[in-house]
Amino acid sequence: MSPELESLRLDKWLWAARFFKTRADAAEAINGGKVHVNKQRAKPGKDIKVGAQLSISKDRYRWEITVTALSGQRRAAKDAALLYEESPESHAQRQLQIIQQREQREFLAVNGIDHKPNKKERRLIHRFKDGQ
């Protein structure tokens, strides 16, 4: 939110906007192809400017955002949310995913499945499937 900044490193902006806990995590995601700038892969040191279109994939979720401000400092989550504007389609899609995951967790809890099968339970499942 500093008006004097014209551009900022991508990894630093992602860290300041609270998409990643560390700049190293942000750089790893960028190098792994999880972040695109203007629909193209980028490097952590790429300078971004206000108006840049970012596509961020993290933890099964996807954000389509437009950079509205630059800040090299990490601030409160409320302030970080002012650094970008998310597209309505992206927001709706993420909310739908969250609802589906919540329903799936509730379904599994209601049916008595509250954990992953352990080794013994997996063996029993495999025996059952193989018809032994």
C-alpha cells in the first residue's frame, strides 16, 4: 500500500499478501508452476505491477486475482486483502469447493468413518476386495 512502489518481486508480494507463510514457500510454488502471471509461468524474481493478473493454485484451491496495490511488508490479514481483488467466478468456485468438502466430512463422520484405514484395516479391505 506504498504509493512509491512501482513494481515488486512476485515472491515478496505473494508473501506480503499472505498467500504463503514464507518467501521460500512462495518461491517454491512459483518454480513448481503453481503461480502464473498474465497466464504465463513466471520466476520468483519477476517484477509485478498494479493490474497484473495472477492465477494461484494452493491446497486444492485456485485464486484468479488482479493486483490492486503493492506492499513489501507483511501486514494484518485485513490489510493484505486490500492488495488484490479476486474475480467473482474464482470466489464462487472456491466457496463451492469448501461447501463440498464440509459435506463430505460430515457424511463420513455420520457413517462412522472418522479416520483413514490403518494397516490392519487396509489388509481386511484388500482381502474383501480380492474375495479371500
